[in-house]
Amino acid sequence: MPDDIDPRDSVLGTLEGLAAVEAAASVEAALRAAVEAACAATASRRGLAGLFDGEAVTAGEWFDVTEGWTGAPLRWELGEGAPGRVCESGTPLACNDLPGSAECLPETTGVLRLSRFACVPMEAGGGSMGFIEVGDRPSEYTADEVRCLRLVARSTARRLTALADRERQDAEQRLRTEALLGGRELFSLDPESVLAEAVSRAREVTGADDVIAVRLESRRQLEAAELGDDDRAVLEEAFRTRAPAETARVLAVPLVGDDRLLGALLVRGVLLPDAGERRSALEALAARAGVALAHALLYRTQADIAQRLQERLLPLDPPEVPGLDVAVAYVSASHGAGRGGDFIDFYSRTGGHLAVVIGDVAGKGVDALATTVVVKYALRAAVAGGTLSWPTRPGAALQEVHNAMLGELDPERFVTLLFALASVRRGTLELATAGHPAPFVVRSGAVERPLMLTAPAIGVDPEVALSPYPSEVIELASGDLVVLFTDGITELRDARGAFFEDAIPDLLAGLHDRPAPEVVAALLDGASRFAAQPPADDIALVCLRLLPRPGTGERPSSAAPGKDSDEDGGRRET
């Protein structure tokens, strides 16, 4: 042993290294511990270890007592270098007097550049499973050092064999567990369905009839459950430790998902051995059920939020304005957290005028709905809060909401809006749109669509609303209908790929003078019969019908645009 190495340090390092080999939980950890033990036992500066797969010897890193571990993928064919030689022959190799050029020993000329080394095989089952090599010892390697290396190699080989056996047993156990579980995954967006399925499968796995699932939404709920004293004691222990707990006849396995304790499966009346396959299968089932339950609870929370937001966005009871028949419909293409951003709103501050806005926020889910709420109430604040005069000009309203949303929309988010102002006394409808489809106007003998000067959707071009959005005024006669909609209905396709938008005029042509609710119902029924697939997007509809004046069959009187006054003196801004 070199003079600068304390024998006590060498022995202590070797023992610590061998203990680390025995405690290693992985092949990589065992090989590292073996190299460090070998370096300590032989007072070597460098070392490495690798595995033999029957064709070649490989190592992924090497060790320096000063620098630590360095990753370097290394490979030797059989008979090549010291690792290839010892794995082929099963005998140690020590080189103390290396020639100046040793191309047959790459560790002397490669990344390691060892001046002298000793290499021994790791033997198991009558063959080599790998090697341990150390080098750069200040003095020559002796036969005693080589024997010491072989002892380290044998200990390492035993640990590697045990790890391989355990991995094989674990794999076999997983296969048996999957067989008991039937290879099925738990999946449902309803928490109660997840629990019911978990209980059903737990009965199959354990053979027990008495299995229940206990949700842990609150301690009060647990106290209200019909449980015996033993049940409660076992559940409390499982909840406290987040691990299975049991008595002689009761077993509780916690349900954990998203790192939250969500409940437990309680099995009563059947003894399950600790090491039994059915016990392992039950625990695997509980782990899957916990994850599925966490996903279902998250979806339910999002769905509840989406439901409440959607209810605020769709007033299905429009205000009553004398002279107007109004109907609204909304059909969701998805439910819960997948709802879209369609919305409708009405404003009527004085008699004789009704403002209607219909819009669609790009995207789905809670984020789209939250954006929709902001857009709706920004517009409502402008119209009903006094920022804009009444009756509000549609172009000015869209300009106001555009400016209010500057900097509020995500880059991929945009909003289409159509703002319409109906004047009953004048028999007119003034329209402005921000990227939203033009409505259908149903007259006696004709179905028209305004040739609107459209502007980009809000959020597409931040410079577009330096002035009010362009608007158009159309005249209405008694009985005329105006149908506003989102693109969920017009983009429906039949089996040949034709759009429902092209079929709507023929459908509406026979509905003039029909009540607004009947028109909406007829459109939805026609869309349902036309579409080859269920709607992929939400559908929102508004139908306005101008009613005849009481006692006359004439259309309302007309007045020049910009001069309209309503019944109580409100004046339109020009």
C-alpha cells in the first residue's frame, strides 16, 4: 500500500462501499458503490464498472477520487481492452508495466489514460456479468489487491443478481395485478361514477361483497356516514398515514389523487394477506381510482364555474318592448367546462327602442367564458352606465367595447360582435358588426341579408377603432323578421358537405308573419334535420319581429335617420 494512504482509511472506505453496494436500490447505484469501494480498497485514483450483455461490455461513466463522476459512454467488444478480455476469459488482468503505446488496451490511450490498472470480472451463474477496473495506483498492483477486488466484484454480482430477481418478480407481480384488474382503466368525468366503478372492481378483486367507497369532502360528511367503530378507526388510521390500515376483518385503502387525500375504499369481512396478490391488486386499483377521482372533481368544479358563467351570459327572457316580438335560443355543443363563448344581451332604457348584441369569443372552456363575461359587462357599462347616450348608436358601442378591451385579450383570443338597435316607431334597424355574420331579414316574399361594411373582430387589429365602427340602417315593415345568430348554426354541414347557411333562406321564406318563438323553433328543427353530425360549436339565436300597430295593418311610420325621437323625449346622437 502506498505510504500516503492510511490503512485505516482504506479499510473504512472499503467497508462503507460494500455496505452501499448491499443497500443499493438500482443497478446504477450498485455499480457506483462498487467502484468507490474498489478504489478505497486498492488506493486507486480512478475506477469504473460496467455490464456484459453477451456481445459487448459497456460502461456509462468513470470515477476520479478527486473530481468525482464523469459521464462517458464506453464500449468494448469481447477480447478488446481489459474489460473485454476479463469478461471473455473470466480471469483477472493486472498491468503494472504498460508499453508506451498499448492500442490493444484502449483505457490506456482513451479518456481514462491509465498508467497501470487491475481489472476483475463480476461473476454470476458460471459466467461474467460485467467488470470492475481500477487504475493509477502509485505503486504496482499486488496479488492481494487483485483478490480484494474480486471480493468486491463478487459482492456486487450478488447484489446485481438480487436486483434483477426483484425486477423480474415486480414485473411478474404487475402482470398478475393487471390480470386481476382486467387491464381496464378507470375513466369518468362524474365523481360518483368513478367511486361506483371502483367499488365494483374492488369486489371482483377481493371476492368481498361488503365494499364501500367513502368520500372525504369534510369531516362532517365522514361523521354522518353509517360506519361502525372499527370502520372509523381503520379509516382514521388510513387517512392519517395515507397508507392501507386494517383490523382483523376491515381493510381501508386511501384514495389519493393530485397529492390530495380524497377518500378510501373500505373492504369488510374478507381477510387479505399482506403479501397476497389480491391485496396488491386492490392497492393498485385504489391508486388508479384516486387519480380518476381527482380528475373528475376538477372537471366538476370547472363545469360548475362554466355553468354559472354561461347562465349570466344568456338572458333567455328578453325585455318586453311594445311593438316587438322577441325570441331567444341557445344550444350548447358541449357541456360543463367545454362550453363556448357565445353570448346575447339586451338594453332598453326607454320605450320604443331595443338594443341587441350577439357575440362569440374564440375558444372554449372557462377561459373563454371569463373573457366573454368581461366583454359583455364592458359593453353593458358603456350602454347602460351612461358612457354612451341613448338610443346608443351601434358603431359607437362597438368602438367603446373595442377600446375597453385593448390589452385585455390574449394574443390568440378575439371577439366577434353584432350590435343592433331596433326603433319601433320608425320601423328601422341600425346595425354594426365587428367580424360577426350579418343577420337574415325576412320580408313578405323575400329573404335578404344587409350588405354590411364589416370591420375586423375585436382583438384582431388594435388600430381599427380610432373612429366609430361603420353602421347600416334598414327599414322594416309590419311582420318583418330579423334573425341574428352565431356561426354554430350556419357552419353545420350535411352528408355532402353543404353548409346550412345556404339552406336558411329557403327555410325562412315561409315564416314571414310567424311569431318569433315559432321561427326560432323552426330554425333549430331544420338545423337538426339538415346536419349529418351533431353541432361542433354552440348555437345562439335571436329573432325580432316587428308587430303591426294596434288597429292598423300598416307599417310603422318612417323618419329620416339621425332625427329619431322616442316616446319620452330621448334623442339619438348624430
